[in-house]
Amino acid sequence: MNHSPADISALAGLLAAYVNTRYQAVVHGAPVVLSVGQPCERLKALGRETPWALITPFNPGSKKLSDEQNEGRLRTLHQNLASHRGEVFPAVSIDPQGHWPDEKGVLVAALDREHACRLAGFFGQHALLAGYGAGPVELVLLGPEWAGLEYPDHVVWLEQPGS
């Protein structure tokens, strides 16, 4: 995909924001902080090889919605996960610069990457976090707009959610 310099700058800024966001969850009653590229020992409780994903339904495509719309989308996400056999924990994504509102979401244990990407894509998300147990946290970029960019370590791109 050919990007204009303005597009590249905007996407690079968005990517930097995603990488620098502070991701938090409450797992088995304990706070967990997730950082792209860093292992997270507190997720060892999920199982060493257990896949997990952190997904938010808020503000699809990085376009701000009303609180009411976002909360409705969060209810829908919970409904979509009602039959999932893995544990679902509350999560929030926090912009450390304070330029973007906090985004509620979920950290879902035993959710394979393909399913997580489809679910995030259903909610119009550009990205999600994923990993295995306490291993390094990966930022997974979704959609063709990320094609042809350079990505830092622990950032991966999938052209089609679920691919």
C-alpha cells in the first residue's frame, strides 16, 4: 500500500500511542500492568502457554464515540464472550499523556489469536494486545492501512483480522 507522507506520519503517531499506552487488567483480584514488548509475570497464573488477548470495543478505528455508545459496545463484547470457556477479566487502556480517554475492555484467557483478531475486527479496532502466559506482550495491528510500515519489536501486522 502506498502512503502519503501525511498518512505515514499519522499512522506512526497512532502506532507510537498504542505502544506507549498503559494497559491494565485485574486478574484473579490482582492488578496487572501490560507493556508492549515486556513479559508480564503476573499472567503466569493463566498458564505458561495459555494464549490471551486484551481487546477494547471503545472508539473503533480510533474515532471517539460517546460514553453511552462505548458502554453499549462493551456490553456487546461481554455478550459475545458469554459462551467462551476461558476467564474474562476487566481491563482498561490508559493514555499516559492524557490526550485520549480511558478505554475499557477485557483481558480474555484461553482465546487464540485468530479468534481474538476476528473479535477485535468485528468491533472495528486497529489493534489488540496478545501473548502467551507470562511471555512478552505483542501489539497486533489489524487491517490494510498498516501495510508497508516499519514496526518495532513485538509489534506484528495482520492484513485481515483472523488471518
